[in-house]
Amino acid sequence: MVRFASRFLIIVLVALLSAVSTGLVIVWAQTQREYANFERKYHETDKRLVAMRTEREFKEAYLRAFLNEPEFVERVIRERLGYVKPGDVVFRFEAPLR
């Protein structure tokens, strides 16, 4: 009888160890997937941050030029609004028909 109880105890312990090991593997796999997902999101967000910083620097340089350089302001007004100085000759070209 003692031998049977000892074998039964070993079987129960092995089954319990297997169940706990399986549970740990499942939890570990889920954690790894979540970590990979967070890592991917981090890199995407970092790329967006770099792009936004570059855009901000460009816009700040544009604003500084607009506030401090009269020639730049004049060029922007001429290009965007189509203003001309007295005596300037303006050539306008139409796009060809397709």
C-alpha cells in the first residue's frame, strides 16, 4: 500500500508540475507578444516624433525668415499672392489641354 501511495503521489506531483509549467509557458508567450507589440508601437511613435521635430524646425526657420527678412516676405507675397511691382512684366502660361 505504501508503494501505491508513493507512486500516486509522484504521479500527482508530476501532473501538477506539468500543469504549472504549461501555465507559465502560456503566460510567458503572452507577455512576449505584448512586449513585441509595445516595442513596435514605440518605434512607430519615435519615427513620428522625429518627423514632427523636423517639421517644427522647418516651420520655425520659415517664421524667423518671415519676421526678419523683408526680401523673403516680398518673395512669398509675389509667389503666393501674385503681386507685382510697378513696371514688372508678368508672363502667364496656361496649362496645355489634354
